[in-house]
Amino acid sequence: MGATEDKIKGNWNQVKGKLKEEYGELTDNELVYEEGKEDELLGRIQEKTGKTKQEVKEFIDSI
């Protein structure tokens, strides 16, 4: 598991809040976290924001 996945798993409420601040178009339904489905979550964020998976990971890592 990478650093991004560790951060998602460990600090999800904080990460979710920062994502909603940065990308206001994200909804709670798109930000539902299920353990083991981090890639699916990143895909939903990527699809909604138009960012690359790497850009999303870098943003989460910077939190």
C-alpha cells in the first residue's frame, strides 16, 4: 500500500474535508471510503474533477 492509501485510511475525515474545499463539486456520495477500495475512490475523484490520478494522489499526499 502506498503513502496515499495510508493517508486515506488513517485520516479520511481530514482528507475528505480538504478534498471538498479544493474541489467543491465533489459530493459525499462520491467521497464514500471503503477499506480496500482506495483505487475506486481515486477514480471517482478523478472522474469528477478532471484531474489525473497522479494529480489527485499528489494533492492528498500534500494534506
